[in-house]
Amino acid sequence: MTEQREKKRGRRWRAVAAGSVLLALAGYVVVQYKTTEGGPPRCEVRSADGEQRWELEPQMARNAAAIEAVAASRGLPDRAVTIALATAVQESTLRNIDYGDRDSVGLFQQRPSQGWGTVEQIMDPVYSAGKFYDGLVEVPGYTRLPLTVAAQEVQRSGFPQAYAKHEANAALLTSALVGRQPAALNCTTGNAQPVAGDSAEVRRKLVREFGADVLPADGVSGAGRSAPVSGLPVVSVPVPADGEGGAKAERRGWELAHWAVANATELGISRITFADRVWEAGNSAAGWRTTDGEKSTEVRMTLAQ
């Protein structure tokens, strides 16, 4: 009798265990579905081999793209971008916050009382990134210094070693944003309601962050202007040819394409094409897909309406 009870108890436990496994599997499937097709928008940057990944909120990717664009407008090296991104991650988690220690605000937690500018100025990512780079370029040999040392020379933080823990992610994100690693940054739209795009606003933001040279002068092949395709406005940004086997041009193209995908949710960009890749808001979980046909030599941003 005792042996029969033990056998029944064993069968019950096995049934419970099997049920738990099935529930866990179902939960995993639901989570995977929500993080790819539903749920809030998100961005992810990954290494070429896919082994290193970092997930960000769209606002974080957008702020990071602005930080990189300001460096590009000044002709600063990749190392400057990595230092700036690691600093901003530590100071604000790449969120443009209006609070902090004492009177610190913004991406880099700069203080109006210490001469960084007004609160309104510091809350502008372009301005705050510019002020950070102003200080960084004054540090002798900053590209060869440990990141913590270079960042501390600018920030004067009470916890300078904290910057080091963000260096790997900052370097990964830099590689994508400067265009060194193609199709490395993807943003999914999730369940966010699409917004209508404004071509004038896209051009304004491009020029404000990258500088006036990002768009050609008026009259040059109509580039940079709105060009309707299938009834939808398109902003096209040409990528100048180079004498380096196309490597420099391709890098510039991916720099602009990654900027576009980081800003897609806010600016109402529904489709981005460059080279032989396409990103579409309606299929954003698929990331950058390979297209058939001739490679595009410009970055084309189709806007939602």
C-alpha cells in the first residue's frame, strides 16, 4: 500500500514538473513575441558576430545619435564619441533629465552654476554634447588616455572610476553610429502609434546635429529635398564618392542610416534605404533586410503620413 502511494505521488510530481516546464515555455514565447512584435519600441546594437548586444530605449539611441553627430560635425575621432557616450551613460543613462545632484541637468549632468550654460541650453543635447567636446579636445592626448582619465578631466566627477564600466557598450554603440559596422543598430516600433513625418523637420534636425554640410546646396540634383515616392515624401541625403574604394562613403552612409533609424519613431520615418539594405517601420522586428537590385548611393528616408 505504501509503495502504491509512493508511485502515485511520483506520478503527480512528474505531472506538476512537466506542467511547469510547459508554462515556462509558453511564458518565454509570449515574452519573445512582445519584445519583437508588440510592447514598447526599443533599439538594439550588436557586434558583427552577434555575441555582444546592448538594448536601449529609443530616447537613449536618439540622444546617442545626436552625441555622435556633433562629433562628426567637428571632425572628431571615434575615440571622442566613445568617451562621450560612456560619460553620458554614467551621468544620465543617456536620458535628457532635468534633475540631478545639486543643479546638474541634462545628458552630461552639467551645472549652470559652474559655467556650463543655462538650464535651457544644457537641456539641448546638441549644446551639451558640444560643451563636453569643448572640454575634451583641451585634454592633451585624450585619445590615448584611459577613458576614465579623459572623462574625468572634463567632468570632475566624485566617482571617476564609474565611467569604466560603460566603455564596452559605448564602444559597441560608437562602432554602429560612426558607420564602421553596417546594419548594427536596429529599432523596433512595437505598439507605438505612428506619427506623420515632416520633411522640413527631418532636414532641420540633420543640419542642426551634423552641420550644414550634411545636405548639399540647393540646386544640386534636388538632393536633400522632399521627393514624393508612391505618394509619400522622401528626404534623400547623398553620400559623396571617395577615393578609398568606397569605404569612406559607405561608412558615411551607415552613419546617416543609423541616425535615421534612431530617430525614426520621433520623426515619423517609415522606411530607410542605403546600399543594398532596407529598414521598414512596419517590419522593424526583421531589422535591416537585404534588397535586390542596384545598391543605393544615397540614404533615403520615406516619411509616414
